[in-house]
Amino acid sequence: MRRRKANKWLIAYPRALPVGIFILVAAITILSIFAIEKSEADRLNAQLNSRTVAIASALERRANASSAYLRAGAALLASLDAVERDGFRRFVSELRLDSDYRGADGLGWAMVVRPGEEERFEAILNEGSPVPLRMFPRPTGDLPYAVPVTFLQPDTERNRRALGFDMYSEPVRRRAMLEAERSASPVASGKVVLAQEVDQDRPGFLIYMPVFEAAPGGRRLKGFIYSPFNAEDFLASALALEESGDFGVSYYDGRVSEENLMASTLSDAQDRITMPGVTVPIANSPFILQVTRRPAGVLTGLSMATLIFGLLVASLLMLLVRMLTRQAIEDERSLVWFEEQASIRNSLTRELNHRVKNTLANVLSIIALTRRRADNVDDFANSLDGRIRALSATHDLLTRSDWGTTPVAEVVRAELRPYAHEADRVVDMGGPPVELAPNDALSLGLAIHELATNAAKYGALSQPGGRVSVMWELAAPDLVRVDWRESGGPPVPKQRGRGFGTDLIERIVAHELRNPVKLDFDPEGVRCRLLIPVRQRSEFAIRAQAASLS
């Protein structure tokens, strides 16, 4: 009993049980992979946080080292009555800075030049210079004083380009100098392009330390000792202390944005995982450090192994259940198939009987009407033969189309084929591709046959030079208009009796097409207009069912 119940469930749900087992094992596998990946992501994020803190500390140490040198220089220069070129160069050399000046472009002295002191400054600037130098830009009187670069060590061709540049004329540098004067401590400027830079796309910054001199009533600003920094070189010097490894490092002036980017080690634009920025105080100015890492692969090695193992187990279990149910399912399908085949045969037999009865009813109607109009046996036989052949020709078309839709052109061509090759008569036909339902195609075929027979006996096809034109077009999306026109034949008499063809067209065909038929016996030739519904093509339901089961 238990086995029979189990088989019943397997037959009732032949796919649900294997798929359910597969989904259950797969869900357990996915949960395991999720836990593994989350643990790996947490580990990488912790590593990223640790590296961010270490690099921020390295940047701060580099800035503090430079600030310490600037403080020492400010104390020395404040004690001097005048800062001379040789004395400043000797001071810088005695600091014993390392070869890259700890990421800076050197140490510089910028004296305060008040209005009227420009010539004295330029005399100091040109002392010992092989080329004449001038202060630039020239003071306009809008500012209380100028702070031009006076000395810059090391004395290189690159650094000489900055000599004479009035840093106080530039707003970003001026704000930093004013803050340094106010706080009497080193202050870093925001993002600027150094005066000695040729490439305007290489940003940098400066650290200013004010130097004061004694004055009546207190002290007076004497100038600034400063360090210019190329942003990329400064970052590289910090990373020499703390390597970035596979991480990408970027730092910004203030908020994080493309225009505030100072320097970055990123060389590609691919998506990366970024931790929140860390504020790094560089000479009392906030800079934002961001450290990023590449996303881990799609799955880690452990996750991939877990996934493969889980899918393998799920597939084996699903296959086992499938094998247990296959035989029962096949037996059940065979029984159902035999029952359905028997039902299909019965339905097809009923359909065939129905179609044969309809065809025989049409034949009987044609015979009855033909007999009423026939004067002798020969006329009866000839008329009946032509109409049965017309019905047969249209049936052939429907058989070739598997009793689906049939093009209007094929129906017209089949009925006019006997007359289309006569050299002394012309048969024209044309129109857009339109498909007709089976019953509508039969009605159109009978109508064209009657019109062609009448034209061959009495109309345009009865003498040389006659012309028959059959044209069709869509009168509406679901209605096609067929026009029959005769010309070049004998005149149509005004007084004429009604024949079977006329009755067939105006009554039977019009009834079958559910649209009136306009038939005019114009003296120049017979004209007929048929309106035929255009129906959507569809298969017989029993045929569609048989095709799906085969």
C-alpha cells in the first residue's frame, strides 16, 4: 500500500519531486556560498581599513616632517636681520634632507614686499643670477603687499621658473598664508599648480610657515618659509613608507570630487570597492584619503568547490528520483496516448463526414438548379461538368493548403487557366496578396467559373480581341473587393433571361459571402463586384491537437 501511494505521488508530480529535491540541495549550497563570500568580503574590508589607516599615517608623517623643517627654518630666519641667498642655501644644506626632500620640491623663502619695495626686491632677486629676473605678476595696488618667491632650494632649472612669482596674488595660496600668519603655524594650501610646473595637469600644494620680525609695538610679518609639493611625488614618498600593494590610493583637497583630486595610483576606470574617505590633516588643512580595491572574483576557490560539490549532489539525487518515476510515467503516458488517439480518430471521422455531407449538398444543389435551366441532356451534362470541375479545382487548392487559407490569386488563376493562353484573347489579373478562408474560397471559385463560362459563351472571351480583367484590393482590413470587367466582346443585349449562373452568383454566392454581389450587364461588357470577408487563418482544433500529440 505504501509503495502504491509513493508511485501515485511520483506519477502525479513527475517533475516536481526531482526538481524540489534539486532546489532544496541547491538552496543549502547557495546559503553556504553566501556565508563563505560574506566572510571573505569582511576579511577584505578589514584589510582595506587597515591599509587606509596605515597610508593615512604615512601621509601625515611626511607632512609633519616637512612642517618640522619649516618650523626650524622659521626660527632661524626670524633671528636674522636679512635673509641672504648664501645663508639660506647653507641653512638648507645643513638640514641634511634626503635626496627627494621627503616628497617636496625643496624649501623656499618668500619675503614680504610692500608698496615701493619692488626695486629692492628685484635687486635681491637678481644678485648672482645669470639672467635678469622680475617679480610677476606686477602688483596692481589691490593688495597690501606681495609675497614673491625669493629663494628656492635646490637651485635647479625647474625651480628657477618660480623665482619672482607673487604667491600672494593667487587666492588659494593667499588664504593659506593668511591662516598661517593668524595661527603662527604651518598651513597647507589647497589644490594649485606650482609655478615651476610646465604641465598644467599636474596639481600640487604648498605648506607655508610665517616668519616674523620685531617691530615697534609688537611684531611684523617678514615673509614665509615654505615647501612646494607635487601631489604625485608627495603620495609616492608616503607610499615608500607604507606600500599600497593591490590597493588603489587617491587623495583629495577637501571633499571627494573629480575637480578636487590631487593624485591617484589608479590607472584604470573599472568598478572598485571603495571605503569611506579618511580625513588626513596635512599642516592643519584637511585632505581626504580614499583607498580602493578590486572586487574579488565571481567566487572564491572555496565557494567554487562548494558550488560544484552541491550541484553534483543535487544532480545525482534528482537523477535517482527521475529513474524511479520514469517507468510509471511512461506506462501512464502510453495509456493516455492510446485513449487520445481513439478520440482523435472519432473526431476526424466526424469531421470527414461533415465535410463530405457539405460537399454532396453543394453538388446536389448545383444539379438541381442546373436541371431546371437545362433544355436538353447535353446542356445539362456540359453545365454540370463545368461546375463540378470548378468545385473540384477549388477543392484541389484547399487540399494543397491543408484546408487552411487560400490566396485570391490562386483561386482566380485556377478558374481562368483554360482561357489565359489563347493568343487572340487577353486575361488580366492582379492585386495584393490576400488569403481567404476555405468556404469563401469555394464561393469565389464558383462565381469566377460562372463569369468565365458566361464570357466564353456570350461575352469577351467568345471572340478575338476580347479582354477580361479581374482585379482585387482591400476595401477594409477585413474585406477584399474583387472586380470583374469585360471589354472588346459582343454587345450585351438589354433584354436577356436570367440563367443559373446569375442566380448562383446573386443568391448562393452572396449568401455564402454574407455580402451583396453587384452584377451589371453593361452594353460594353459584363461587370461584377464581389465583397469577400478576410478572416484570420487558424487551424482546426482537432488538427492542432493531433499535431501536438504526435
